[in-house]
Amino acid sequence: MIGPLGITGGSSFLEGAVLADAEEERVDTDHGDVVCHVGEGYVFLGRHGTGVYHPPHRIPHLAHADAFRALGVTEIVGLNSVGSLDVDLGPGTVLVADDYLSIHPPPTSAGDERLHIVPTLDGDLRELLLRAARATEGPVVDGGVYVETRGPRFETRAEVRWIAPLGDIVGMTAASEATLFQERGLRYAMLGVVDNFANGITGEPLTFEEYEAHRVANVARANEILTNLIEFRAEFEAGGGAA
């Protein structure tokens, strides 16, 4: 018997019907209280908070990691809204990253402990994400680099020109989440849903209205991926496997 699958995602996932039967559970951690949504075989955690909004630079990743551990979760997939650093990766594309880059790495959780981890996105969880994404309609890319900038603002055109040769998609949360979760001994993989081209990639100015329009258009697919994750993991567990 393997533990429940941990899933993190943005606020839009809480609008999906798949979580309708999940029970809210508040977990008290040394880094603050966390509201989780616990269902059959999974624990969903809205990384921006429930009832309160945490902007990207204030997300309590350590509290989230400890809440997952308290609920018996050891494997986590992160679902993320991202910008594209490649003109060929348009809005609606889903990319399952195989590496990531932090422009501003998060402070370590180690304190005075001598803690050296080699950050590695989990291969088995990546396969689960790819399967869930490929069961939906639309382009899926296997592999690529997620670049994290500080947020909460979008990047300047100059910043995008700097990071575009280094990665494929850009976001504000998943790299910090991946690192701090792994420091807590949790396995992690990430998926990005492209909601916009990064600033200047197409030569057209990026606007918040454009980003929001694509984000709303992608909500249905993102929630379908979430549904597939829960169903496929349940099938895997029933078959006696271990993701």
C-alpha cells in the first residue's frame, strides 16, 4: 500500500468538479496552518492558499511540505501556469519538465544541518504526469527546463532575452517548491500549462488581460489533467505498483 498522491496547483483547480467530494483538513505545522483537500488516494493543496491568497513570493512552501508529510504523502506533482520562452510553444501547450533553474534560489530549510541534496525531478512521477496530459486534447511536450523568477510581477523583455536560452518555460513558484520539498525528503515532478508567451517572445507586448484570457481558456484542460492524475494513480495502486 503506497501513500496518497500529493498534488499542488493554483486556485483555479479548486473550481473543478473532481475535488467536490474531497474533505477539507487543516494541518498545523511549525510554519503555519495549511488547508488541504483530502480525497480517496490523494491530497490536494492549493499553493496560493484557501480563503486567503499568498502571492508567489510569499507562498509558505515549508508549511506545505510539512502538511503533506503529516498526511502521509511522500510523492508530489506540481501543476503550474507558465509562460513560454519559445515561439513554438504556444498557449495551451503542456510541458512536463525534466529539469529546472532558480534565478533566485529559495533559502534552504536546513538551518545548521549539513544538508546537500542533488535536486532531481522524479522520473516515475514524470511518467504519471505525461500519461495524464496525453489523455487530454492538445499538445504535450516531454522534457524541458522550467525557469523560476521571483514574481509576483512578470519579467521584463530584457530578462526574458537573458533566460530564454536557458529554458523553455518560465514561472514564479515551482522551482522553489521542488527544492524545498526535496529537502524535506519528498519526491517531486512538475507540469506546466502555457498560458502566455513570455514578454517579448513574439514581438508583441504582454498584457495581463491576454494572460488571464488564456488562463481561463486552459482551466478545463488543467482540471482534466488533475482528474486523470487521481484516476491513473488509483489504478496504479490497485495494481500493486509504486509510482
